Amino acid sequence: MESTQNQDHTSVSYQNVVVMRHADRLDNFDPCWASTAARPWDPPLFEAGRLRAFQTGRSLRDTLGYPIHRVFVSPFLRCVQTASEVVSALSTVDAAEVKVSVEYGLCEMMNKMAFRNGVAPKDGNWGFNITQLEAMFPTGTLSSNAERVDKELPQWEESFEETRDRYERIFKELADKYPAENMLFVTHGEGIKVAVSSFRKDAKVYKVGYCGYVQLRRPILKKDQSFVTGEFDVLTDSDQTGVSYNTTKPSHQ
């Protein structure tokens, strides 16, 4: 994080957050997959999706201009696999430079609109084995000291408005926990829409591609050991990184 020191011994730095959609999900390429899957609500990545995720990670490493310190991931398999590839690509030498955690609050919109053909578990048991999911991250990257903000999944049949509120809340709470670190959130398409519209009120997102992402940035004022955070600004213009949106004002320059 770049920073400047003022005469009153306060310093101003900037926190960067990248919010990314997962890569290509298998059931969009194999329509028969769900009919025989043990967990039809939780598809893995299509093989081409792994490559897309790795290439996106390389692109982030080469173009962001700042390091990613911490990654938070939805517990759905497609997001965990995406994060694993991205983190591997982000690291030039040692993947353990980045710390990764599963965060329930980044999960998919938990209602029938998001789960096609009635594939959601009838008994309400989503069956996420967090230990197994964490084992998929590159060696040494699992954050041993990070506590989840949300201790459990959202209730089934959360409304569209509740989903949007959840994403906006979790983005802010995660960023506030680590104000001196740059972050990557790997989540779902609706989360990327919220990342744009929550922090750029005149924007309406109409397309989020696989591994589409937006960059957010906010000022952090530090004096002694306390932090005062500013508001996030959306740095990513429409169609730059797989996210398309309309605005009523000129785009950020």
C-alpha cells in the first residue's frame, strides 16, 4: 500500500480490493452433469475454467501495480478452485506470500433464482467440508489466524435485497478487519454487480463474464495506532475486465 506522511504525524495510504467472479462452471458446458452428481448444487470448474483462472491471476500480477496480501473465497467449489489457480499465478516465487480463507458471506445468492432446476439440497444440508476445501489452496497459503466474519451460511430463500445487503456488508467488514492489506474476494456474479453499484451509485451492471473483476480503492488515514477509513471508489471502467455496466455520469478516469 502506497502512503504519504503529513506534518501532524498522520499518514494516508490506500487500500485496494479486487472483487472477482469465479471461472467457467462445468454444468454450463455439460448439461447432463447435474443428473448424476452427488452434489448437483456445487459444480466444479470446467477444465478451460482452470486455465482462465490461472491466466487471470497472471494478468493481475502483471498489471495491478500492487501486491495482493489476502484472499477471501466463497465456499462453493467453483470459487475455491478459481482462487487456488489465481493465487498460484499471483505468486512469483512463494505462494505463501498470500494468505487465503473461506468466507461464508461471499457465497452464492441463497434462493431458487440462483439454483437451476431445483438442485438445492432438499434437507437444507449444503455439505461444505471446509477442511477439504482449504486443502485445495496452494501449500502454505491457508490463513491460520483469520476468523470468519459470518459463522454460517445465509438462510435459504434470502431475498434479492438481503443478498445485496449481505455482499455490501461483507466487503466492508472484511476490508475493515485488515485496513493495511490489499485483498481479493472470489465470489459470484451478483457479488460483482454489488461491488460496482454499491460504491458507484449511478452504475447498473448488465454483464459479468467468468473471472470478470472490478478494482476498488479507498484512502486509509492512520494516526498512532488507529485507522480512519474513507469510501471505496470503483477504479475499473466498463468492459475493461469482463464487467460491463451503464452509468449516468462519465466513467472514472
